[in-house]
Amino acid sequence: MSTDHEILELPGFALENGGTLQPARLAYQTYGRLNSSKTNAVLFPIWFAGDHHSNEWLIGEDRALDPREYFIIVPNLFGNGVSSSPSNTPPPHGAADFPAITIRDNVRAQHVLVTAHFGIERLALVLGCSMGALQTYQWAVGHPEMVARALPFCGAPETSPHNVVFLESLRAALTLDAAYQGGRYTAPPLAGIRAFSRVYAGWGFSQAFYWEETYRQLGFPTLQDFLTGFWEANFIDQDANDLLAMLWTWQHADVSATPGMEGDIKRALGSITAKTLALPAEKDLYFPPEDEIRAAQYIPGGEARVIPGIWGHLTGGGADPTGAAFIDAAVRDLLATEVADAK
Amino acid sequence: MSTDHEILELPGFALENGGTLQPARLAYQTYGRLNSSKTNAVLFPIWFAGDHHSNEWLIGEDRALDPREYFIIVPNLFGNGVSSSPSNTPPPHGAADFPAITIRDNVRAQHVLVTAHFGIERLALVLGCSMGALQTYQWAVGHPEMVARALPFCGAPETSPHNVVFLESLRAALTLDAAYQGGRYTAPPLAGIRAFSRVYAGWGFSQAFYWEETYRQLGFPTLQDFLTGFWEANFIDQDANDLLAMLWTWQHADVSATPGMEGDIKRALGSITAKTLALPAEKDLYFPPEDEIRAAQYIPGGEARVIPGIWGHLTGGGADPTGAAFIDAAVRDLLATEVADAK
């Protein structure tokens, strides 16, 4: 994993579901410079099994997130092997004994980074793809006064029951490997991770993506090459407990569980004050566009703009030229939108 | 498995992919009586892991397939545990040594049943759901002179690459169980079948089906109850090698591989003379409606009529009242359509 990042240590970091990380280590990378008025900060959390490099396709002098103009902070997800994770936490709380971490725990650590560490009171934009979108919605609900604009893409404000079933199938495949040993493995459960990858392969792109053999655009001449060279390669070097820790975080995402919202998703979404532009993907199989279209109806001034095409969920990853251009343009649009000051 | 059926023995049944069943045993059930002119026969092949009872929801005096009017033949799929299957074939060709069987092998056995056994020259209708649809298309392409009408539902004329990936994920989950032992298990690989069921659960119904908790209509109060009481219960008593045999048949379905079609799907579909009405399901995740809508364009006079609703693939199973009524009405429509005599 990458070492070109900073670490914020959070001593005695108490977790929503019980337990404490002593300390929690939040890894992050920044791009650009914070201006003197501290008004140009963008927070860009990452997706499942990614790291801060995952977001770099949208950051650059010719991209929507231009580091000459914005100060972009990319925090790593707990469990991703760079921030505190099963694989890098010493006993007695590492590996199979790593505590359950919620999206809100991630956001709370990021909040310390943004406020106490950088002294930022308001973020010009929070955005993110997939689990990054889960974090974006949580920021918008949990800290409305701090989020001027929100752009979740290929995500949702809560993980739907179907999405939970999809994630359960990944877990079932991985943990079936006899080498997994309830997380107390001595060698990586590679067969389990391969089965996990094989299940994921059906979900990441649309049916039509495979029909059209669009994987050729990614450099894989055959379906079999794609299943191994793309899908297995994406997960095989990841730690199994890390994958399962992030998966738990994903499964339990729900902004309506934010204190004060009392399980009411409409109330939670209705409390958002950020100018919100959601970008679901047309053929996304596990965050289907209906999730964000429905959610946008309950967000004051909320808008959902569907990313067209056959790439499905992974159109949010930057490798689909059409999807990347669509997202880039939407980020520019939203950043150009004037918003009222925080109350 | 059911014993209320007939068996046609096919001695020395040579298989498309090599190997011979000595004999092949084709299990079937019939409903109604063949009329003296032998013009009222309907062939209704079954779906994956089903048996002849699976189709009975569409057969009855108040149903589209009225046994007072039609002679309905329901053949069991090779591999389903009733027709020749790994689980019921003696050594040396049973269990893990069972040969690979194609959809065309199934249709060839059914052709013997229809012609040599019953003396039928022309079928008023061939219809089927899912793998039953794969068989329906194969009948229409392989025996155009015999099929007056074809009504494939929730299926396709060939298994798409994405569908293949879905099936690979089922196989990966099942075979990862250490108890599976390459098919030479001494006790059923139940953990593998449970993981197989968990993967299948994400695919069988639509995302919205789970969102709306429609499983309550099937008598399951919670998602967890549904995952075990419906999905695991559906597969846990099936033989693992049987499941994998049927899965192989499904994965390799392709009417363009019919002799004379030279791999050309448009040519294969263009050769169909049956009046064809295809019923894909709106939210089907592994036989998406695009498959049959595209196919219908190449079938002379072909029509695709999308079954609306959120049940996804399993709307074809008869438990969705709206889907069942839609399919029933379509079967009546098609049976009422006059067709030209065979040339």
C-alpha cells in the first residue's frame, strides 16, 4: 500500500458501536494549498478497497478539482489498509479482533482532521463515489453547517436491503475458504478472495458492458482475462479481514441513524442544507439510480443527474471516458453554483 | 424428488460434447389427452433446478394451458435429479464423472419423446421460463417445421457473457467448500450450497423487490428469514453435482451453434418460422429484457412483450400474481393466433 500520505493520530477514538481505537490512525493526502480565508477546501473520501490514489483521476490542472484553486483532502477509509485496519492494528484489537467501524466513525475522524487539524470551518464541496458517497451523505446530514456543496456519485444515503444481500454474498464467498479460519488465518485465504472477486465481477459493470465486450477498452482481450486480470488482481493483494471490515462499514451505512434523526430517512435528508447534486449511474446494479433519485426528492433543492452508459457502478471509477467527462462537468457545475453562507 | 412421472429410456444416447448415456433417461409428465389428429400438443420444458411440478401453476382448467383442450408435455431437464443426472447415474458416468450435456442434447431427447413416442409431427406451442426459454428457442431454431408457436419467457436464445459471469460466481461459491472435493464428496457440501444460495439471492429478484420488502408476500417476515427460508431451502436438498451439471448446460446455451447456423445468431433467429412471442421481465438481472427485445428483431414476425414489475427474473415462477396473470394472458393470446401450416 501507498506510503506517500500523512497520518493524523486520534488517541482514544471511541467507536459508535462500542470499542476504542488506541489510537485511530487516519491516513490522508492533500492536493493544492489551503487559502488564507480557508474557503477553498474540498473533502473527497474514497471507495471500498481504494486508497487516496483512487480519486486522483478527478484532480489536476485540467480537471474539475484543480489544485491551483482548491485544497483537496482525500481521507482513507478505516479498514483500507492505510488508515487503521485489521491488517495494521497490533493485538489485541487487530486482525479478526478489529472493532466494527461505521461511516459515522469515519466522518467523525475526518471532522477532527478538517476542523482541529486544518482549522477549516466550512467545506466548499464534499464529494465521493460509492462508499465515498455514503460518507458524503453522512457529512451533509451530520454537519450541515460545514458542507456548502455535496456531490455523491454512484452511491446512496443508506445501503439498501438488496445491496446488503449483494454484500452478504461477497462475505459468504470469502469466508467459505477453509484457510480463512474465522479471520485467524496464517496464510491469506486466496481461494476465498478469488471467489469474492468472481462474485463481484457480476455486479461491478452492467450486463450490456459484458455483452459489448467493453472490457477490451480496459486492455483485456477475453472475458477470462478480465475475470482474472482485472477482478482478481484488484482484490488478491488485499487483506481478507480488511475487506470484511470495510464491507461491514458499507452494509451498515444509514444517515437516518444519525443522532436526532430517529431512523427517519426523510427527516435526515430534509435536514441537508448543502447544495446537493447526486450522480447515480444508469446501469448501476447495486446502487441503482432509483436510490439517489428517490433521495434527491427529500433534499431541499436536491438534484439527481443520471450518468448515462453501460459501465454500471464502475463508471464512477474514472476509467470510462464518458462517465469521467460527465462527472467532471457536474463537479465544475456545482462548484460554480453560488451557495448561501452557513447560518 | 418426485416419482409421479414417466420415463423414456434412450439407449446409447450420444451427446453433442462427447460421451454417451447408456441409457439416457428422460423423465416427463403429461396433462390432458392427445387428440386424434395430434394437433393439440404443447411442450413446456422446465427451469434450472426445477422439475415437472414447477410448471403446474400455468396448467389447469382455469389456466391458459387447459388440459381439457391441450395435451401438455413437461420434460425434465437432464441434471435435475429426475431425468438422467449425476446423482442418479451409476458408475462410471455418475456424480463427478457425469458428462457435459447441452440444451441441444435436451431438445434431441425431447424430440424422440414427441415424435417416436407420441407420434406428434407438430407442436401447437413450445414455451418455457429461463432454462425452459433456452430450450424453447432451441426447439424453434432446430425444428422450425415442428413448432407452430413459441413463447419463451424470462430467457434468451443464448446465454450472454454477463449471465456466464453470474453463473461462474455460483460455481465459485459452491466449489470452494472443502467438502465438495472436486465433486467426489462423501457428504453433501452444505456450506457451499448455502454460499451458492446467498449469491443467487442477489440476482433472482430486483433491487426494488428487496427495497419494498416484497418477500413478505411470500410469507417471510424478515430479510434473514427470506435468505434462509426461501433461498437456502430452495437449493439445500439438491445434489451439488446436479446443480453444477445444469449450470454447465445453461452456461453453454447458444442457438447459433445449431448445425448449419455457423455461429451466426441473426441467421439462427432468422430461420425461426414459429409465431414467436417472447416475454422478458422488466427488472430481470441476468436475462435482462434487452436480450429478448434484441432477439425478437431478428425473428420474422417476432414480438417481445415486457412483463412489468419489480419481481425480476422470478416473476416467471408463478408466485407473482401480476406476472402470472400477464404470462397467462400472453399464452392465451398466442394460442388464439392463427398460424400457417408447416411447409
